[in-house]
Amino acid sequence: MDDLYDEFGNYIGEPEESEEEDDQQPISGAQYLDDDEPVDDPTTGQELMELDDSGPSNAVVLHEDKQYYPSASQVYGPDVETLIQEEDTQTLQQPIVAPAETKKFTIEEDNLPEVNFDRKFVADLMGFPEQIRNIALVGHLHHGKTSVMDMLVTQTHDVASFWEGKTGKAQDDRLRYTDTHLLEHERGVSIKASPMSLPLQATSGKTHLFNMLDTPGHVNFADEVAASMRLVDGVVVVVDVVEGVQVQTELAIKHAVLANLPIVLLVNKMDRLILELKLPPADAYFKLKHVVEEVNTYIESVIPGRGEKFRVSPEKGNVAFACSSMNWCFTLPSFSKMYAESYPNAEFDVREFSKRLWGDIFFNPRSRKFTRKAVEEKARRSFVHFVLEPIYKLYSNTISESPADLKKTLEELGIVLKPSQLRANAKDLLKMVCEQFFGPASGFVDMVVEHVPSPVEGAKQKLDNYYTGPLDSQTAESMLKVDAEGPLVVQITKLFNTSDARSFNSFGRIMSGTARPGMTVRVLGEDYTLDNEEDMAMAIISDVSTCNSRYNISTSGMPAGNFVLLGGIDNSIVKYATVVAPSLPSDEDAYIFAPIQHFFEPVFKVAVEPINPSELPKMLDGLRKINKSYPLITTRVEESGEHVVLGTGELYMDCVLHDLRKLYANMEIKVSDPVTRFCETVQDQSSIKCYALTPNKKNKLTFVAEPLDDGIAQDIETGRVSIKDPVRKVGKFFEENYGYDLLASRNIWAFGPSDSGPNILQNDTIPTSIDGKLLRSVRDTIKQGFSWATREGPLCEEPIRNTKFRLTDLELAPEALARGGGQIIPTARRACYSAFLTASPRLLEPVYACTMLGPSTAVSALYTVLSRRRGHVLSDAPVPGTPLYSVRGLIPVIDSFGFETDLRIHTQGQATLSLVFDRWSLVPGDPLDKSIKFRPLEQAPSQGTARDFVLKTRRRKGLSGEVSVGRFLEGEVRKQMEGEGGG
């Protein structure tokens, strides 16, 4: 009995046999199935006595050995690495398994759009550079550049799907095919330059391939225009016939003329003369003539006495008249051809007839002759009689006549419309009538083909202006011939982000060779030189395609003379680059194309930081991508650790910060109040010769600072003189232009802070008193100290400008070890600072040129708003032939924040404003005048503005409050200066 229980009282004996078990006892020996067939029993008595390990066990399992869930290795297998975290680091808003999300930040075609040309034909056309024209559409905001591009896209693409299902006001939406950024459609302005490659027919029926770039019209995005104009062989200046030449138009014309690019003019929005201004035809002619002459006057002002080469005039055939919203465009030769086709029996020379359609040439209807003066009573100007009056009649009849009468009128002109089309609203009806009357824009094609050179003809101008290498090399010869079989050379000027904004494609022009996917290339950055090959990287081209704004077409190869979009090489490109083959013919050295010269500098500054400090790496990656996306943007880290973004204006910065938040960093950031860059300069020569001793007291450097002559800084920055040129050439430039003597001009050592910086370092030591060999040994280190000093001035660590530093004396240790860079560089900087601070230092601030266009009632508002912001008006005048006024003035950048909004409030939104960086101007007052006292919450006095700016900038940068020359002077001189009360 005791054997049936253990010591704890648990029953361990054999369980009682139930009746069911008795019934189901196994049968020994043979067993029988339902069909009574005997089956051998594999089991034996010994096997029945063995334990069954697979069943549940009654053994006691300790708590730490219990396993409720399978381990990760049991679930995923031993080959999978698993990471176990002690606590949950995911927020509640973040899903455990994030859904697959594809972000699109650009407007793209789902598939290749339907086109009315053969794509294979266009691919073949790319191999004939003589048939290609590379042009850029430039002009002011809302003058119709994107509409002109839409007109050409409509002629070559099937865009009917764009208006499908649209009713009411949505039908009035413009196509805006080249606006692919989401912000561009929301704000109604172009932000990025967009390329299109279109095959267009001339009036003769011959097809040419037009590689076109639609550029932004807002002055803040002039950097896109500069990057685009580097790639093209000519520009089409688009001008609104009512507003005339505006700020962005002037900038583009100036840039094109100085770059020696041919100019053709497109006078757009011609319908405004008829429908808006309601000018009679005779007055409309004078308005058109004024617009053309306005362009020519500005061209002449850029290069006085040499403007005839670039002169535009309708009789030369380089002026077109258009209304892009109604899809029509013509030149005088194309309009003459319409007459020739309408009167096939009349024999007249189209070209000669077109020459008589402009200027003071009158048509006498009775004698049917052209004369210089009106002979008959009904004689009228030929342009008015043959061009304007037919257009006016076409518009007036289309708008005013009933459908039945209009049908008869149009049939006489050969225009056939359906009854439903005749009953359409006036705008749609006008558009359909004008499209049939004028036909495709073949006159525009003729004008560009005739006056803009092909890539072969324009290659020499490109190399002369921008190529830094010799022109007698085999590579240069290949580029001059635009040889598709030569070594690959591609000039990259822009980077376009992919649709998901994670990477970039490089956009440029193939100067020589053929770009193919899989090619290994060298990517040469803007700082690459033969002496410094650090800015070079090897890359493999992953994709070669043509860029058409909303869609790209991948190709197996792109020959020279065309625009190209290259994938896979953007990692080492910051803004622009030169792509060359790994090896050039005859093992020639590789040279780059010069960096782009922009219209102006970025002076609008904000500081950014992440709201969550742990997201700093994300923000830095976003800033790197922003730097690639915008040609002129500058991002840097200040000494205080703040991340600074420099741009051109408020709209520009708004777009940059939107892209940083939404596209590239995808995070929230904190943005400081906007500020501006300053510069530091001097007004007089240093009051004493300032010297500095090296830390080991064995070397002594003496400097004197003085202001540069007017114009030198501009000449250096625009590249008229370069420190990289031979010494004789630099010396000759300063001798001839600024009256330097031979010795002084030959001893200009450096420009600073960079090779194109607006400061000069001049060796003014006496050759007989200093060992030339010793001087040459420290020349580079002195230049580095000078560069450091001019990069960060002593007033508030802003760049120095318009200052010449003369090295007047030098005492050097004979041992080379005692005059190394560690001794000389900081000493040269300190000597430059002391010379600067004893030469009446002053602060420079950037100034915007402000241009307002609006009704006469808005003029007084501009005077009022400008006067409150330290600005002033330079001129105001009516725009001829319109009720508008154009007012020009100046306003400091630091006082311009919110200026445009302020003006629009004062003028009820009737005025448009353009702000463009114009110059550096002296800030009133002495920044070192300690007698000026500032009271809290009160505006600084006028003469204390400079000191106020310096103190606030130093505080923002985390610098000590006061600037003192004593910090940089040696003991004896400091005591002398303090004794005299100099600070």
C-alpha cells in the first residue's frame, strides 16, 4: 500500500483499468482489418515496455527553464541575425512595419506621351549637329516664356488629355508643361530651368532639332538663367509688349552680350494692345517700335559703340511677334509668305517685301507703291496696312460677329470651324481661329535657325570664353569640330533631382565624343587644376537620357552637340563640373570649363537648426542636397556653430526652405530671423606702420592698409584681370588702367580671400634691404595669412573688401625652421588686422536696386514705404503707351525684409516689385566710435548705425563685445596708441 504513494502523498501507482481499455486491448499475433485480411503486427513485447519520449512528460520543470514562446533563432533560422532591444524605442505614431510609401515631388508623365513625330527620326537628327539649335528662353516674370514653350509643345505633342474632364474655370488653366516642381504650379512662377528637345519645321519644310531651356523670370532665380546660358549658343529674349524691358530682361541681355551670345527678340502678348490697351493700329506700331528700340538701347549701354552686332530689328528678321496664349507667332518674312500663298498669281519676292514692312515706309493704295513719305491721302505705314490691320480685323470680327456671319467671313480666309466651335466662348473661339490663320510657329523656327549658330558654329565662342585649356590640343580640336567619335567631354551646369528626391541626375552639354551608359569617366570639379587634382573622382555613367521636363527618354548613346542627362555621376559634383574620358588622346592633360559667373552675390542670410537635435545628420544631408539643387545657394557653418544658408531674396529662401523641409531632409527645422552679409573696408591709409612679431620673436612683418582705386574690385571679380595670368600681363593691366608704376604692378602677390577676391596683397619692400631668397621662401605663407585675414575681418568676422595691404618691411630669421608656416601665417594675419584697424575701418552693407511697376496711384506709396526703410527713389517715369508707372530706387538689404508685402498692402496689390542686389554701400557712422550710446528698445541714431550692426553681429556670432586695435598690436606700439587715446 505504501508503494502506491510518494513521500509527498502523490499517487504513483498504476491507474485502475477502465472498461474501455478492456474493450480496446491489443490483439497479439495477427490482426484483421475490415476486409478480413490478416496483417503482420510489427510490434513486439519489448517495444511496448520502452518509454515514449514524444508524449507529454510529468517531470518537474524549473521556472527559469520554462519556454512559453519559440526563440528568434527557432522562428527565423540560425542564418538570420536578430537584434533584441531591452526597451521599446519606437514612438506610438511610428508603425512597427512601415507601409511601402513612394513619394513623388515632381510632375511627370505616367507613360511616354503621344507625339506627332517619329522618335527614331529625332534620334537620327541628334547625330547631325548642323541641324541642331541650342537656345534659352529668357525674360522677366510673367512675360510668357513658359507659354511660348507650351505653344511649341502643343504643336508637337498630343496634350488633349490635359483638359479632359475639366469644366468651368479649370478649362482656363494653362498647360505649363515645363513647370514640374509642385511649388511652380502652386505659386504660378517658374523656379527651375526646364529643358525640352523638340523637332520643329521651318517654312521651307526642313526639320531642325531645337534643344530649348525655359528659364525662370523672377529676379531671385537669376542663377538658373546664368547656368542655362552657359550651355546654349543663343538666347530668345521674351518681352511683354505692354511692360517692355524689365529688370530680369536687362540682366539676361547684359549677360548674353558680355558672353557674346547672339540675341533674337520675341515681342509677346500682342493681344494686349487690342483687347486691353485698345490702341488703334497706328499707335500700336509706335508702341512696338518703342519696345524694340528699348532693347537696342540697353544693348548699346552694355557695350558702348559696339552694339550694332547684337542689334535686333524686324527687317533683319531677328524679331518675332507673338501671342503665346492664343498659339500664334510670326516674323515679317513668315507673314510675307502668307501673302505669297494667298495670292499665288502675284509674283513678288518674299524677302524684299518683308523688308518694306517696317520703319518709315508707306504704302500708297492708289499707285500701289512704297515710298519713304506718305504721298497719297490714304497712304499708311506698310506695317500698319499689311500686318496690324488684318490682325485687328480678325480679332474684332471673331469677337463681335454672329456665328452665321462669322462662318462666311472665316470661309473667305480658308478657316473652317464646326458649328459647335463657332458657338464656343470668345477666348476658345479666338484661339481656334488664330491657330488656323497663322498656322505653326515656322517663322520663329526660321528666325532662330538664321540668327543662332549651330553647335559646330558656336563651338569656338564657347572654347574661347570658358575653356581653361590650350586650343591647339587634339581634345580642343575635337570640341571645335563637335566630333562624336572624339574623346568624351561634357560640361555639367545643373543637377536635377529624381522624382523621389533621393539622388540627382547631372544635366549638361556634350562638347565632344558620345556619352554611353556604363562608361567610366573622370568628374573634374570646379577647383580642379593640374597642380591640385584633389577635386577629381572616377565614376560610371549609369544612365544616358534626353530630358523633356516631364519625361526622360533613355538612349544607348548621345552624340556631341546635344543636351544630356547623366545618371550615377552626381556624388562628387557640388554645383557644376567637367566630365572627361579616363584618358585623352596622346595622353593630354584634362582641363575644365571655367565656373559660372553669376549676375550677383547671395546676400540674404538665415540660420537653420533641427527642432530635434538628434536629427542634425538628417538636416546636414538635406543641406548638401539643397546645395546641389540651387546653383547660387551657399551653405556653411559659422564659428559659433550655427548652420547658415545664403540666398538671393525672400521668395528664393522660401523655396529653399520648403525643399529642405519637404523634399530633402523631410523634417521640421527652426529658422532664424533673416539677416544679411556685411563686408569690411577702409577709408584712409593706415595711420602708422603696423608690425607684428612671430611667437618665437625671430621674425617681424610690417603692413600698411589703404583703400583700392574705384573699379579694381569689379575688374577682379568679373575676371578682367586674374592673378593666375603671367606677371607681365597683370602688371600691364594695372599700369594701363590704374596708373601703377612698373615696380608696384609687378609686385602684386595675390588677390584675396580667393583668386578672384576684391583685395590685393602687394610686396612694397625695398629689394636692396631684404634677401630675395628669404623673401621667396615665406611668400606663400604670407599669402595664406593675408587670405585668412581678408576672409574674416576684425570688426565682426565678415569678409574684407576693396582694401590693399602693402608689405612694407620684413625681418626674417636665417634658420628655415624658425620661419615656418606656424610662425608666419598667424603673424601675417595679425599684422593685416592691425593695419586695417588703423586705417579708418568702415562697414559695408549690400543694397538692393528696387523696381516697381504699377499705376500712378501706387507711386506715392513707394516713396512712403522706402523712406521708412532707409531707402530712396532714383527715378520715376510713365511706361510709354500704357497707364503704368515704373519707379526705380535703392533699399538696404537688411531693411528689405517684408518690404514687398508692405508695399502690396499700401497699393492694394496693384504694384509688382523686383529686388536685385546692386552694390555694396558704406553704412553711416564709425564702427569703432565708443562715444555712441544705445538705449534699449530705441532705434540707433543715424551715425551709430555701423556700430549698432557690428555689436549685434558680434553678439550673434558669440564674439566679445568690443573691437580693439590693441589686441593685434605689439607692446610698444600699443602703449603709444593708448597714450594718444587711439584705443
